Amino acid sequence: MQADVLIVGGGGAGCSAALHLAKRGVRVVLLERGLVGSQATGVNYGGVRQQGRHPAGIPLARKSREIWSRITELTGADVEFDPCGHLKLARSEAEEAELLRWNALAAEHGLHPRMIGRNAIRERFPHFSDVVIGGSLMEEDGSANPRLLAPALARAARAAGATILEHHAVTELAHDGAAFDVRANGTHFTAPWLLNCAGFWGGAIAARFGEPVPVEKLHPNMLVTEPLPYFLRESLGVVGGDLYLRQIPRGNVIFGGGRGESDAAISVTRPRPEAAFGAMQRAIAVIPRLAHAMVIRSWTGTDGEMPDHFPVLGPSRTTPGLVHAFGFCGEGFQTGPGVGAVLSELVMDGATDVPLEAFDIGRFTAAPGAV
Amino acid sequence: MKVVVVGAGPAGIRAVEQLVRAGVTPTWIEESPDGGGRITQRPPAGFTRSAAALYGADAGRARRLHATLDAMKPRTDWRPDTLVWNIRPQDRVLHTQTDGAAQAEVPYDALILCTGAMDRVLPLPGWTLPGVTTLGGAQVALKAQGVGIGAKPILVGTGPLLWLTALQYAKAGAKPALVLDTTPFLTKAWQAAGMMWNAPTFLRGIGIMAALRLRGVPIAEDATPLAIEGVEGATALHWRDAAWKEHVTPCDAVALGWGLKPESQLADLAGVPFDYDALQHNWVPRRDAAGRAPVAGVYMAGDGAGIGGAEVAELSGARAALALLADAKLPSDAALTAHLDGRLRTEARFRAALERAFPYPAKLAARMEDSTPVCRCEVITAGELRAAAAADAPEMNRAKAFSRIGMGRCQGRLCGTPAAEVLASALGVTVAEVGRLRGQPPVKPIPLQQPAA
Amino acid sequence: MTATRLLDQDRPGLIFTVDGVEVPARQGDTLLTAMLTAGLGHVRTSEFGDGGRAGFCWMGACQDCWVQVAGQGIRRACTTLVQPGLEVIRR
């Protein structure tokens, strides 16, 4: 099968790329090993969060946030996006100082979170314990349902003319100098462009083209409670990131912190009880009323993590037509729609308005002394 | 060698018996305070009914099981009131919670899962009303608590438990207002020959039906339950008879049950693959005839490994323990092994006939009204599930992701079977093709507040 | 709904409370039995606006009878035995 662009990986980035490209009339084929949105995009916390990101990542997050604001119109589906605000909590004066430091940086990038002091936070959030001494509220941040995003993008991409092939695991990859030849599920696919959106497994694709990178597996440890009376609109985080927590309007509290694990022998990922207990303890420390709730389910999945916590996003240094977009280090749900737009711009316009220097794969493969 | 047996029903009791006989001291974990299983469950202290009064024709078997249970407890590391809520097979560790709170990690070299079964249900409009229970629930109420779910209940479903429960209620003084069997008489009659593989059980079933008729209990076969009516609780059943005439029968409670489904969440978490058993109409964990799972060190027995009934549970429990012992090069009784293999083969023929005689009414499930809640935990309707199918959910876990079916406290235990029928029908594929809901820990809810270590 | 005491009910009586109201029960009753035979009708309220729930399976499987018990946290009514003075709060 011949295409203009092949995409490997049906997460948020890949599906968004397929949609953006198809809307510009490109013949695009997306190959997904399982079902779209089964890995990092589908199992994460669902945070649509700019707050707390490294300044180098803010332009991409802002571009993506702009797409999120029209995600319903873009996908024709309700992915439960709610700009409910992201409240990052400080549990010590050092953490409060960290919030202030980031807020000053963010202002230079056009983001304007608001500090909430000890008394104000007590008044506005009576469910918090005394452990919380302050917080920073990013009002335009929020959350969405991670289970719905990739399927919605894929559905819209299909409607726009993209070919989305699920249960198509890539078994061979080659480039003859002009075009890629990809074999998946017994079929050959050829195209001059290949977008590597394969999450953790993106590392193997990069290595295949002579660009090995030190990508590791990241398994977010997620939990959900039974439905509780609705008491919390904002999505919560803490300085240090060892707890994130939100309540959906149906009442369930979704929270995470720490890492799950994978079992290579039977190819599954599992949440880890030790991590779960830690997150449960920290959740109760912040919101004592959760002591009277039950955890009804836990889960994890696989994302890719880079040692410097930046993704690999941008053109290959070895292979013309190859563009990488993987290793989003647990922050790819928010950026997924934006990454897809960036990829479509790189293919169609040869440039994008988002600075990608920090994400260049060359930082691992070209620089002397790189890993 | 660290051996753990999970469950102290008939399968667990007989497994432990063989292990102890071979000189192994297993850790024995049971979720309830006592053990004994569902069919032969003992009431709490203070109840005085005799075994004959409690278990009827099963009294002898119950007495023998309880004697073994009591004899084995002190010869094992007995852990009652203990839920196994997670397994880490790669490290061979179980995570347990005792008495609703205290956490422990229990390592194992070999594990026998005897996790039992529960009723298989068919959601009806009104099935979440107070006063509606499972058939098993109606029976447990009577046996373990001496109470009826109502004074004039209606029992709905199919299978031996429907008839047995009806007679038990009639004898206890709560004569059922109706016994509604969705299976036509002829379907059952056709399987009579096959059921002679266990003649005593079959003849007992015939006797129960006759006794109910003698007592004047209204019986409807080949009938269709349409809705449970009521506001604060169930007050009537709206149903249709075999001639398509509709009725509204008043009642004060309704019990529902269409056979059993394995409680196999732990096998799932242990990494055991599942196969669809078209005859049983259930997904069952894969095991060989002796109970070995394809996952090293994991064995399964009893209804949790595929529905066979209480007698088969005893046989398969002993058989799985013998398999474990043989695999570990420990002394095991070869003659008993051969005897059990023969008995299990015969019982399998009986079971096959029984499943054909009392089929799950898959078509009723598939045709469920859009407004009927399939998932009672999260109140997700058949219509919402069909919308998920329309939004391109080709299998159950994707349907769960889209619709929240099976995401509630029970984790799809109840809705899994009927939801698969609704989804398969909406997609125009077989129920095997839509798969099953994956197990996720915790197997049952655990409190956020953990006791200080 | 009201569950009906039929057999084996010659057991010592006791009093516990549900939502602060005294309720009679018998030793050996589960919370579910005690609450439903006392005519309380339901043991919890569905979070999704479809009324009261009174358990379903009576054997710890359906997870539809969780109640709050003072000093013990959240408990399944069908698998928890009643004790004199126990304080149950319906959720």
C-alpha cells in the first residue's frame, strides 16, 4: 500500500498527526499494534496541564492547549475535556518557594498561574488538611478522559480520509534512500515520510535507523475510588509530583503517584501495591476525608521516559523523511494533540512555530559524550 | 515448599486434605470467617439447625466436608477473614487483607486457586430495586441466616438452583408466588439421558420439581421475565408466558439466577489465559484435566476453574493437589489419582447435559431494552453499551473504556456476561469474539486508609 | 423490602444503631439481615439517583451493600456480623 505519510503508533500524537495530515489532503496510513490509545495515552491520569512544565516545553504545551479548547469541534466527540483548573499544592515553605519560582518563569512564556496563600486555600478548599500551606492555580488547565482521546482523534482522522489500521504490528522497517518500506500484519506499506509515534517502543525504531536513545519504560501507578459526593472541581498536583488527584463529576476520585511495573514474561504491566499504598497515604494526608473511601481499581500502562525528561521530537539525524515523536515522560497526554499538529507542519511546511531544539534526538546521538 | 490454597469451599478442603496427607503444611486463605463453601455453608455461632435441616440431601456430604475442614484448620496456616486482592506472579506473592484492614504479603512456590462461583444474571428493568437478589443470595439468606428475602418471593432463572431454592423456601414457610423458568420443559427433557451420568442428582432434581407442584407453587416454564415493578422495593413481576400472554404477579421479593459463572479474577491476575467455553457459556481459565494452569506453580480447582458443581469441586480439589504433589516430586497417591480422573470424566458428561438442559438465555440478554441498567454499580444502560459499540468498540475492554461498563465496585463480576451478549449482538459477532473484561486489582475494594504498619 | 425471619431465630437479641436510630437484631445476624428484617428497606443509596440498594448477592461478591461502621471503616453489610451497640451509618 502506497501512502504519503506512514505513522507508527496510535497514541494521542500519532492519531492527532493522522487527523491533521488527512485534513490537509495527505494520504496517511497509521499502523497501530493493538487498539488506538491502549498505552500511555489511554491509561494515564488525564491531566491537561501546562503548570509545572520545564520552560522549554511550554510553547508545545501552549500550542496543544489551544487545540484542546476546540477538541470537541476537531474530533466531533466529547472527550470530557474540562478546563477545571490545575491546582499545584505546596506542603512546605520550600515547596511554596518552588511554586513561586516556576510562576515567575511561566510569566515569561505567557502563562499566568495564580498563587493562593494559606488562608485563602483553607477558605476555598475546606477539605484540605493543614499539610497544605499554599498552592498555585492555573485556571486554564484541566483534565479529559484518557480512554476517549485517541479513539476520538482516530475516528475523526478516518472521517477525514486517513487509513487507521489497528492490530497492525510493524515487523519490518526499511528505507531505500527515498522511501520507507514498512511491513505490518503481512502487508507492505511504502511512503516517503515515516512518523515515529511509538511511545516507549519508539526507541527501537530510532535504533533501527542508527539513532539509539536511552529510553526507559515508565509505568504510571493509577488508582480510582468508588463514587464519592462531588467535592473537588480542580485537578490537583503537588510539588515533587508524587501525588496527582482529581474527581470526576460522577464522583470517582482518580489519583496516582509512584510507578507500576511490567512483567516481560507475560507481556503485561501491573500496578504495584507498594506504590498504591504510598499514593493512598499521601492522598489522605492532603484530603483527610478520603480515609473513608474504597479503592476499587488500579492500573498502569507503558510510556517512554528519557533521562533528561524531554521527549524526542523532531527530524531524524540519519534518515530523511523520518520524524520522531516519542518518550513523552508521562506528560504526553496534554501535548498529544499539539504534537500531531507539529508533525503535520514539519511534513507539509518543513517548519513549525514551536521551538524543538531541546527535543532534538541529536542530544543523544550527535553530541560528544552523549549516552 | 510454600504451598498456598485460596478458598475453603469443597475444592479447597479436599485439596488441603491431600496436601496435609503428603506432609505439606499449606497456608490456607479463606475470605469468610469459616469456610465450607456456598452449598454447604455453615451459619454463624448460635444457630442450631441440624445438618439434615440445613442441607437436606446434601447433609451427609456437608458433614464429611465440615469434619475435614475442622480437622485440617489446625494442620495448616489457617487464615480466615482474609481477602486475596492481588497477585504478583513474577515474584510469586499474594497480597492479602485480613478483617478488612491488615495487609500482608504471602509468598508461594505453588498456589491452588479454589475461588468458587457466583450466580450468572440477566439484568431486567427494576433489578436494582431493594428486594431483588440472586438465587444464590436467596439461598444463603435462608441457610446461613434463617431468613427469607421475602414472605412471598418470585424466583426467576433456570438451573437446578432455581428449583432447589424454591423448594427450600416453600418448606421454610415462604411459599414462592411464582417460579419462572426461562427454559422450555422439552429442552430439559431432551437432556435426560445425558444427565443419567449422575443419576442420583438427576432424579433428585425430578423429585424437587414434583414436590413443588404438590405444594401448589405456581410454575411457569419457557416464560420470559419482562420487568420487576416497584418503587421502594420489588412489589411485582411483569412476565410473559410460553403462549405470549402477559402477567403481573405480586410479590415482595425477586431472586434471579441463570446458572453460575466462575469467580476467576485471581487466575486472571496470575496471568492464566482464558478460553471461551461455548457449552458453559463462560470464560474459563485454562488448565489441564488435573487442574494445572499454563503458568508455572498455579493450579485451579472447583467452580472457579469452570463450573462443575459441588461434587466435582471436591474431586477436582483433590486432583489439583495430587498434580501439585506429583510435579513437586512429593509422594502422591497414584490409585486415587486414577480414580479421580475417571470420576471427573463421568461428571463432565453429566455437566454437559446439565448445561444444555438449562441454557443461559443469551437472546433475552441481547434484546435487552436500551433503558435497562446492565451495570448496577455505575448504572450503565444497555443503550449506553450499544452506543459504545456504535463508536467502534470491537471488544469488551474497549466498550468498558467508552461506556464505563464494569468499572464499578464489582469490577464487572455481574455485568460481564450480559454485557458481552449486548455488545456481541450490537456488533453482529459471536460472544466469544468480544472477549471478556480483564481483571484488575484490587479483586474487591480495599480501604484507602490502611492501618499503620 | 423486608426480609422475613423464618427459621432458627431463637437467638439472643441485641440492639445496634443505624443512622443514630436503635434497631433490634439477633446474635449471628449479618448487618444486611438485621437491617432488612428490621424493615429499614435499604442499606445504601445509589450515587446515580436511582434510589436505595439492599444488597444483591448476600455473599460478598456484588459489592452493593457497603455501609460505614463506626470504628471499623467501610464494611460489606452481608459479610459483617452485627454486635451490640455497633453504629452503622448508611452512605
